[in-house]
Amino acid sequence: MTHLPLVPADQDSILARLNDPVEGDKAPFPDLWDQLCAQHGYDVAVKPWNNATTYSDYLNSEEVDA
């Protein structure tokens, strides 16, 4: 059976994959969040996920563009 590669549970790795159409946050199941939780557990995945998504939202916000 095919296994998905291990996704590092750190902010930079998550940011690098976040918008990827194959494994990002809008990808079909298992998306990046599902992989992180399955491979590392919720308690390990939640903090770098929140940091990465918050930073991504900030970079994409209108405040940065202005």
C-alpha cells in the first residue's frame, strides 16, 4: 500500500505547502491539515498550523498590499 511522505510539522514547511493544489489546505482528502494530524497528532500539529495560516493570511491581507 502506498504511504504519503512525512510532512514536517514546522511553520516553514507548512507555509511552503499551504497553497499547493495537490497537498495544500484546499487539496482533496487527505489535505495538509489531515496529513499533519495523522502523522504527528493534533497536539503537535495545531501550533505550527495556526502560526503558518495566520502568517499566510497576514501576507495575503489588504493591509500588506496598501
